[in-house]
Amino acid sequence: MVIEKTADKRTIGITSGNESVLAALVEEGLFASEIDAAKFALAHAIDLEISRGTTEGAGTKWNVGSVDSDGTMKAIIQALYPGEAQPYRLIEHLMNEGLGRLKSEEGLPPDVAGILFKDNLEGVAQDSSS
């Protein structure tokens, strides 16, 4: 019995529903490029402990070499998700899930500083109420 291994992605895509979040992050000057914003969304998804998955309907946006020129992101994904056979497919999924979570009820752009410093802000609030 031969088990076929599905090839990993060669391009990373963002769904049309997440394009507006990506654009807002850059337009507001929160990130220098869409790739930087997408990497932040990836980190946010990892922080939220989003599980493995795939994203359907993600159009081609970047070649994996543009997103991960030195292979660091692939290595991080393989360390955090042991046994992952398709790290770039998972990177695409986590970027899209992170962007989806960054959509806020208050509108765009999302509160990046609030996300980055949430633990510190929660600690300050607890200290001031004591």
C-alpha cells in the first residue's frame, strides 16, 4: 500500500473576507507591509491557540519565499505543531484565522496595542483595584 503525501502550498493566500482587515492594518500605519500584518495575525492566532486546519477560498497573495525567506516560520510551526506535514498550509490557515479574529465590533483597524499589551493592561487594572 502506497501512502501519497500531499504537497505543501507554494503560495499563501488571504480570503476576500480578510482582505479588508489586512488593508486596514497597513493603511492605518500599524504595519509597514501586508506581509508584516499577516505575520502578526499568525502570531495572534497562535496566541489564541487556534487549532490546525485549512482555509478554503484563499486566493494567491504571496509566494512562500516572500513570506518565509529563511524558513524560520516553517521551523516555528513545526515546533509548535509537531508532525505537521504541511506547515505552509497551516501558516495560511493561521494567518486567515488571526485576521478574522482581529475584526472587531468597533470596526477597523483592530486595536493592535490592546492585543499586544493585554496581559500588562489586565495586571495594571487588577493592581489599581486592590
